[in-house]
Amino acid sequence: MITAKWLAGHHELMGVTLGTLFGFLARVVMLRSDYRQYPAYPHGKIIHLALGLIAGALGAVAVPALMSKDYTAITFLSLAAQQFREVRNMERGTLTAIDHQELVPRGATYIEGIAVVFEGRNYLSIATALLVSFAATIIGWIWGVLLGVVCMAIVLRFMKGKTIEDIAIVSFAPVEAKNASVTVGNVYIMNVGLEPDLAVIRKQAMGFLLTPVSDDAKVTLSNLGLRQAILHDLSTRLGVYRDDGEPALVPIAKLDLSTGALAVLLLPREQDKDKALKAMRDVPLLESAVRRPTKANKTKGEPNYG
Amino acid sequence: MAKIVMFLTTDPTNVSEGSAALIAKSEEELQNLTNLLEKILDCAAHKLKDGLYMVVDRH
């Protein structure tokens, strides 16, 4: 029979069990399927849950192994790191392969961002397991559980990245399509030769203007990968009025070179303005697109202006 | 970089000899031909001026 007394005598077993459990739970709460629909299928989820369990177990067993002076056990963790780099490659490979079949592709930057997140979340899962196992083994199982709950909160906080809203003011801009030219606000977007295509653009198109809030934001917004991510995300959330073999009907984003603002031309199926505005503000800011030139150019001793 | 596939025009003096070009008899025929070629070739049709279209491949 498992009693409190029995548990008190089996610190290590408790540590490993709790560590594995919380490591796995951390991966479960981080495995979300949202509008991006990835990973959406049962099998896609099973892969990541299984790897989460392995990550939890690896983190949890490291503590008792080290306590019994088995220092080589630390090589276990490097094995795990190798394994999770594979996860990143796997995600990158899958997403790149299916990207060719998308009407509006994600683009390499977005795919890389998603792949990095998959790898990173496994490490967070290991770290949770390691800490919980440590606390449960050394101090007591209650502390292990408490620390586990704290880790969950931290992990959830890590999931919230920045969005477009943090770097730009989003507003609507009128779309004009006449004389073979398409413009959003004052920004020239493209030349469309045929009148039927222009008519579709006049009817369906929605124009946005993203005005950067700082000099850093200006550089970030000009990143081509981020622009493609914006187009992909909005086309996913609002639908897209286009088909293969219709090269004129393509969502596109162009910079206003004089102000650094980004003009976005979309062809959404959903014409609800509020939904469109929310979708645009929620587009994730890609890690590899973010630039901070104002920080890089600052020399030592200069006053900090922000 | 986009590749020029062909020109379509109502006025033969718009295109030089040797370039791939279709000469249409009227503005209406020109529009029809351009529309068809856009769909057939999966290439974008651009209007350079009245009576002159260019079909380009961006793949």
C-alpha cells in the first residue's frame, strides 16, 4: 500500500515520478492547436506528446543519478538535446514540403520560427522536470508540486510572444484599382493589366496600412519574412479569394519607402472589418525578423534614450 | 526576376521584329487574347499603355 510514510521513504521515486509528470504536463499545456491548425491531427499531436514524455523523464532522472554520484548521467541531457534538434529538423522539413501547396505560403522565416518553438518547448519541458525532480528529491514532494505549478505559470508566460500590435499602428487604407494600377492609400502595389481582375480587386480587396511606432519597428516591418507571415496568417484567418493560375489575384505587401509604413493588400473572403483588424493585430512577431538597430548603434557612455 | 513571355498589341509598331508578339485586330480582341494567355500560361498580364500588354512569368 502506498502511504504517506512509504512516500516519505522513497524520495527518489517521488522525484522522478513528479518530475516526469510535470515535464509532460508542461508539454501538454504548450501544445496548442489554434487557427494555424498545426499540429492539428491526432498523429501530429501524439508525436509531440510522446517526445514531451521522454523530455520529462530525461529531466527527472538526472537528479537521482547525480545524487548517487553518477556524474556521467549528465550526458543523458546532451542526448536529449540531439533528439530535440531532430524535432526541429522534422518540423522544418514537413512545413517546407507542404508550403508549396499553400495558396499563400508561410515563407521560410515563419517556418523557421515554428520549428524553433517546437525545439524550445521541449527544453522548457526538460527544465520543468529537472526543477520539480530536484525539489521533490531534496526538500519534499509538496515542494516539488508547488514548484511544478510555478513552472507551469512561467511556461505559459513564455508562450505569449509579441504581435504586430506591439510594433505598428494598424489602420485601414482605401484600395484603388484603375488604369491598370493598384494602390493602397498612397502606396503603389502592382500593375494589373486585365479589367476583370481589376474588378475583382475593387470588389474583394481590403487595404491596411501598418505605421511603425519606432525606428526599430521600421526595420522589423521591412523584413520580407514577416510580410509573408502577415499575408499567410490573414489569409488563413479570413480566407483568401484566389486560385492557382490567377497570378493577378495575389495578396501582397509593399513598403512606403518615405515613411517606412507597410501597405498590405488582401483579398479576404470574410469582409468583417473588426475581425480583419483583430487578425492583423494578432499576427505573431517572428523572432528572426526582429531588429534593434538603435541598440546596436549605441556606443558606450551615451545617454540611453529608451 | 520576372521573364517576359510575350507582348500583345493592336499596333505592330509597338513591338520590334523578332520579339514574341501577337497582333490583335481590335481592342476587344486584344483583351480577350490577353485574358486567355494569362490563364493558359499561368502568367501575369500587365498593361504598359493602351493597346499594349505584356505577359510575364514570375515562377
